[in-house]
Amino acid sequence: MKSRIKKSFEKALYVIENNFPTGKLPGIERFASMYVNTSQGEGDVNGPWNSGSEWDRVDDFEEVIPADDGDGRQQSS
């Protein structure tokens, strides 16, 4: 027998509207092929998932997204 919490959770899932259908918005071009290397230390490994001609590899994330204390809104290009 399902618990009351689990039943309530399942009911809540069914009433969520599909506000964010997948695949409807185009990706942001400058991030579409970017790989941000957040590895630290000796565990940094290169492979087809993070290097090659199809990836724009970034080893310093703040180089791409500066920590500027912004308000989180998208900046116009």
C-alpha cells in the first residue's frame, strides 16, 4: 500500500503543466559546442567527449562567464 506522501507526490506530478517542452528553443550558439573543463589535479583526461575539432575546450570557466556579480539575466550580445 502506498504511503500518503508518495500518493500526494504522484498527484502533484500529474498536475504539472508542460511549460517547458523539450527541443522548442534553439541553443545558444556560443555554448553549443563548448566543453568547460572543471577537472582539478591529475584526474584531467582527454578523450572524444572533451577534445577534438568539434569542441571548443575552455579550461578557465571565468574566461567565458566572468563572475561579475550580475543579476542573472541574459546579457544582450
